[in-house]
Amino acid sequence: MAAGWGLAAAVRRAWRERQAVLLEPSYTPLVAACLCLAESVVNLWVIRRVPYTEIDWKAYMQEVEGFANGTLDYSQLKGDTGPLVYPAGFVYIFLGLYYATGRGTDIRLAQYLFAGLYLLNLLLVFRIYCRTNKVPPYVFFFMCCASYRIHSIFVLRLFNDPVAMAILFLAINLFLEEHWSWGCLLFSLAVSVKMNILLFAPGLLFLLLQRFGLLGCIPKLCICALLQVVLGLPFLLVNPVGYLTRSFDLGRQFQFKWTVNWRFLPEEVFQNRTFHATLLLAHLAGLGLFALHRWHRSKGSVLALLKDPAERKHTSPPLTVNEIVFVLFSSNFLGICCSRSLHYQFYVWYFHTLPYLLWCTPTTKLAHMLNSLSLHVCHGLVLLQLWYGTAPLMASHPSPPSRRTTAMSKKAQ
């Protein structure tokens, strides 16, 4: 009898520990290590079993090949999909991939390199979540196992978006360690690969003002600007207007056929400049509201952030890990919500930030409300489809055989 009670107690203890591994954020390093090992196997399986799809890789290689051949006029660099529209950091990084993969011809090697990038990106993301100690580990199983599209963007499509995001997550890790200058340097490098990283810039500026004040953050901003000048210098010396208009074209018109987030709109609305201006105003308004009511936590006015921290009337508390992550992630998410167009590969811009943002919301009540609402919406859509859809033909009674058929039957007999 005593042995039975001891076994039951051991089973209960093991169950409690298993629940803790899944629910306690302190177990995130253990779960992250297991998932990274599993992901290394998954990526190898995907590369070997799922066919590669050519979208932009060939164009990337054609664009950097022009630079390798000595073309420094940015307006002359182009590929099959059109002119080069990314800053200079993209050229240097993909030039390295160009030579590493036999002038871009060894696709399988490129896939393995991007699989390594995927694992590095995942490690950087997990390190951020370990520092925040906010999200339960079971969520990361969904972040990894349910991310077929993310695997596709990394190892089956070879887009440049993952490169920019990996550098960005490295910069955020440096911010969390109070290495602000190095973090700003890597943040600027990420911007030089793809400009979507600028969606994090309003949040970063707010953090720099809160941490250093106006005069203190100017050197950090100079680091960001100086790197852009250094990277773009070979092209700026030849055709500065061509480089700036191509690589930092904020007014670029997107094609309606590629949009994901505004597909439900008519094309004329999607291309309308008034619509673009409305989205920009909504973005600025959202940033202002978040800066005033969600990011700014001290008692003083938000204008007090312009002063040196030592001279402020109400001393600002030190920035916590969760404050830094929340400001940066929410800044990016605001930009995503107001983006003029989101394409297939843009999903990687915010996928890994979603678990943290969701755990910053009243999830329990919200989840129940959304589940109930989505159920009614789905029921309503099915009813509408049944009402407007093509009704099945009514079953008809078999018609009596015709006289000709009857006559033929008798003749056969």
C-alpha cells in the first residue's frame, strides 16, 4: 500500500514538473535549447524534401553582379525583377553570398547558409524572451512548429528580409545589455539591408531620449547616420541622387497584385495617394498616442525627456528589459498595421514579436471574446454562402421511356 502511495506521489511530482516546464518562463532556456536542436533537423528535412522556389534570389545575384563588375552608378544596378531598391548594406552582404555560392549558382549551399541564419535568428529571439521572462515556454512550440511560412521565407525563398531581421534582433540584444552605441551601429546596418527596420526607429528614438536626453542621444544618432554614409560612399561619389532615390525611396508605388493586407480593396483605392496619406496620419497618430500613454511612464511631461536625465524634475527610473522590448516591438507593430502594402515575405517582420505583444494584453478575457465572436462570424459567412451559392438541382422522377426506345427494345428481343 505504501509503495502505491509513493508511486502516485512520484507521478504527481513528475506531472507538476512537466507543467512547470511548459508554463514557467524560467524554463525558457531549456525549451529553447530543445527547439533549436529540433529546428536544425526540420530545416535539413525541408531543404532536402521541399522543392526550392525561385522568386528573388536570381535577381539579387544579378544586382550584386553589376557591382562586382565595377558598376557604381546605383541607377544602373538591376535584375530580372527590376532595379535595385535596397541600400548599400544589402549589396555587400549578398555580394559575399554571391561569391560563396559560385556566383549564385549553388542554390543548395545558399539554402544551408540561410538555414544557419534561421537558427541564429531563433537563438537571438529566444535570448530576448529569456531576458523578458514573460511568455510561457509552450508558446514557443507554436512559434517554431506552426511557422511553415517562416521556414519557407528563410530556406525555400532566400529573401533578404530574414537577413535584416537577424541583425535587428542582435541589435536589440545589445540594447538589453546597455551597449547602446554598438546596438545603434547594428541597427543602422540592419536598415542598410532593408528599410522596413525603420519601423522600429520611433521606438528606438524614444528609448534613447528617455535613457540619455536630447544631447546624449545625438552621438548615437550620429553613429547610425555615419554608417549609412560609409556604406553608401562608393555610390554617393558617383551618383548621389541615383543612390538616395533608389535605396531610400519612401514614396515607392507598390503593385496591387502582390499586396496581402489590402487585397480586399479596389485597386484604384489601393493606389490612391489620399489613402496613402491617411495611413501615414494614422501611423503618426498611433505613435503619438503610444508615446504619451503607453511608453512614457514617469510623472513628468513627455517633453522632459529632452533634458539630461540628471536634470529632470521627476527622475526617470532605469529602463527595464520589458520596457525596451515593449517599446521597440509595439513601434514596429504600429508600422505594420499602417503599412501601405505587406507582401508574402514581410510576415517575418513581426512574426517573432507577436507572442510577446500578445502577452502584453489581457489575453484571457480577450481570447474568450474573440473565440465567441469568430464563431458567430464563421457561422454567418457559411449562411451567406448557402444563401447566395448555387442550389443543388432537385432530384427528378425518372421519365417514362420514349416510344422509340421501347420499339428498339422489342426489336432486340
